Amino acid sequence: MKFVGVDGCKAGWCAAWVEDDRWGVGVYPLFADLWAEHRDARSVLVDIPIGLADDANRTAEKLLRERLGPRRNSVFNTPAREALHARSKAAAKAINRKASGKSLSEQSLGIMKKIAEVDSFLTAHPEAVEKMFESHPELCFAMAAGHPLAYPKRDVPGVVERYEILQRFVPDVRGLLDRVREYHSASKVAGDDVFDALMLAVSGRQGAGRLHSLPEPVERDANGLPMAVWYAEFDKQ
């Protein structure tokens, strides 16, 4: 069985996968390209919001922040569906403020195009919905470590912290990162993009057939898409 983890990057989408203990990594310009190659996966865990509330208030974000504690700032507000297709950042902020009483951060605005890409893809490919799971790398790292991580992912101690966790599950983390570097610079695919994709693939395999969700039971948006963040339980070390 194949398990895939996906993180957005400047070059498109960074994916990591494991199948029968063989690991791979790749970068895809479009989400549809990724699906075309990995539609045979048991699960695809994606670090992008799936399911959009009309009022921009998803229980998933609230519960995720509570779980992450010191890393709660890594959770960005998901925009209201109407704000997703606004013509400008200012318009998106205004629409979101009207819908929810909250504006949108630059981080949220920065991933709007990717949210829209995945939302459009899943609307056009309902057969993919049962395999696609919104997840969050910081939650997955925390579950594997047994506690929220101590350092931000781009700080040197944070890189070391995450590398050491991945080494427990992935035989050649350095080699996989080097493979990405053969074709993509760090400005297009950052090291943390690769680490995040690997951690999501690890979690997909760990939780095969038994992923848990925040919230539970799962909420759904007006289009029937799930609004939940999925994760796996790990054995205590």
C-alpha cells in the first residue's frame, strides 16, 4: 500500500510517499498532476484546508491550536468560501471580515490560491475525496514526539528536532532531501516543505485505516466536503 504526504511549496506541491518500505519524493506543478500519479494511494494527507465554512469559522482550527500549545501560531485562519475568489487581498479581507468578524493574515492570504486549487480539484473529482485528508505537520510531529515541539521549524534547533523524529521512521531523510535538490532550489522547495511532506506520509502509514479527526465527528461544508484535521496516534517512546 502507498501512503502520500503533501505540502504546498513555491514550485507547486511537494509530495513524499512510502510503498512497501520504499520511499520517494517529487514536486508537481499542479495538484491534478500529483493526483494523476498517486491516485492508487491508500491515503493522501495534505497540509492545506479542505472544506470551507461560509462564516470562516471551522472548529478544526480551534481544536488544533489547543493541541499545539506553543506551536499554535503555525495554524492560519481558513478563509470563508466567498473570500477565496476575491479579486484582491483587500477585497478578500473585507469579505472575510463581513462573514466572520475577522480579517485574514498575510499567511492566510498567501495560501489562498492553493486552497482554491484543491477546493476546485475536489469539487471536480469527488472520487478523490475519500482518499484526501487535511492534516497539519506540526500536529503530526507532536503526536510522534509525544508533545508539541519546542522550536519553530525554520530555527536550527527546530530543524534538528524534526530531523531526529523523521529518522525514526524514514531510512534516508538526507538522501530524499538531496534528491529534491537535484532539480529544485531551496527558494522553490524549502527543506521544511520536504520534512513536512515526509511527516505527513509517516502519519498516513501509521494511521492506516484508523486516522483520528479534529473535530470528531467530522463537520462538513455546504458542498459536503469534510472540515477536519486528521492525525495518527503513535506508540509512546
